[in-house]
Amino acid sequence: MVRQMGNLLTAGVSLSRALTVLEREARQPAAKAIWAEVKSRVSDGESLASAMSRYPKTFPRVSIAMVQAGEAGGFLPAVLRQIAELMTRERELRSRVSSAMIYPAVLAVVAAGVVTFLLSWFIPRFSEIFDDFGRELPLLTRIVQGASDGVRGYGVFIAIALVLGVIAGKRAVASAEGRRVRDRLLAAAPAVGPVIRQFAQIRFLRMLGRLIGAGVPLLTALRVARQAVGNQLLADTLEDAVERVSDGEPLAKSLGICASLFPGDVVEMIGVAEESGRLETELVRMADEAEGELDRKLRSLVAFAEVGVLFAMSALIGVIVVGMLLPVFDLWEAVR
């Protein structure tokens, strides 16, 4: 619908009439109500960005900032088309990441289910037999039995604690400081950290290139693209670079202080593009190249994740089975 609005405005349709068309064409009642409210506020003299900002769950902050820049600069139709294009690429990239992680996630769920079944049903059956042995059980068997007793006796409380922990974590990351802590932990992860940084780099470069190509001034485009990074820690780092550009420093030199996000070769390419006057096309090209590299990294990461989950699942189940069989071997030796 954002793309449709951009096309309508490009064709010369007024903003109020374009919003009327979007309201009429909306299929879902909730979307129809939102567009009706946005049209009403715009008709009353409010800006489109201000009207959209009242629905943060529907319109992301980055989109609102881009609309605000487009309204201020007089190139709203071009900005709306860029928003639609960026949303499409963003959805494709997120879809590839999600699809890549489906199989490891399924393996992890299956492993958790198997272990829970063993601890809650299988092991207690053996424990009843071991009670009649009259011998001290091996240490590994006692540890496994203790885990089984804990799951059976406190399983409900463990589940409640996990749910409360998830809820508390979601509330914590709702604040800027909580997002910084989360992003700092993710960035420090050995395999996940580089992927997150490259994902943020792709979003920043593509957003900046598209905005500059649409005629948005560099400083405004930098501030909007900074919000598109999606990582509070990296966004804080970029804030210093934006301030340097506002003080008159070249873009490449300013981005050079963000070494975690822009390696030396990327800064060098940005500097050459800035000097040659083809910054917008080069930024988009670099984003496309980085996206291809990210795909290769994701495939390797998923392959290692699959092996790691399978190994962990096999090792855990193997420990449980061996722990249950050790008393049987001891009894066999005693009988011999």
C-alpha cells in the first residue's frame, strides 16, 4: 500500500485523494480504520509523517523519518517508492535468515522433547528397579536420577519460570538500555556477532544509498539510515559519525571511526565513490555484495548449527542411557 501511495502521488493524485483510495482498497478492517484515521488527520492539516507516527506498530520509525524527510524536501512520492523497495528487500533478507534457522530450531525442539520424555517417564521406570538392588548406585546414575526427580517434582515451576523469564526479557529490551545490553551480548557471540554486524551494515548502506538517490540531503539521509540499523549499540556508534559529517568531515572519514561496522576496505570504497560523485549507486552495490556474502555465511553457520545440535542431542541422550545402564552392568558383574 505504501508503493501504491507513491505511484498515486507520482501520477499527480493529491495526498488526500490517494489516502481515500488506500482506505477504499484496504482489505482488512484494521487497515481500513488506520488509513481512514490518517486521512482524517491529514485533512485537518496534520502532516503525513505525524499522522503515521500515531501508529508505531504499523509504521516503523524509519519509514516515518523517511516520510518526514520527503515532505520537508518536496520529494514524497520518490521516498514512498523507496520505502516500498526497502521493505521488500528487508522482508526477503529476513525470510532467508528465518528459513535458514528453521531446521536447527526443529532439531533443538525435538531434542528437548526427547530429553523431557526420558527424564519424566523412562528413568522413573528404571529407578523402581534400582530401589531393589540394595547396592550404592554409580555417581552418573544418581545425577541422572536427581535430574529426573527435579523435572517430575518441579517441572511446572520450571516451565513457569521460563515463561516469566521470557516476559521479563521482552520488557527489558523494550527500553533503550535493555536493547544495548542485549545487542552487546549478541555482538560478543563468536558466530552470531559477525552476522549481526553485517546485517546492520547491509541495512545502513542500502538505506543511505536509496535516500541519497531519492534526493534526500546527506545529513538527513544519515540520520534516517542510522535508525534503520536495528542494533542499538551500533546505532550509538554511528551517532558520532553523523555528528562528524555535520561538522564538515567527509563521509568515509566519519564512518572510519565505526570499525566494528565498516572495515577498512568498505571505508576506502565509500571514499572513492564520494570523490567520484557516484555515492548512491556504489552504496547500493556494496549492500548487494554484502548481502551475497551474508548468504554464504548463513549457510555455513546453519551447517555448523545442525552438527552442533545433533552432537549435543546425541551426547545428552547418550549420557542418560549410559547412566541408566551402569547399575545393570554392576549387577551383572555381581551375579558372575
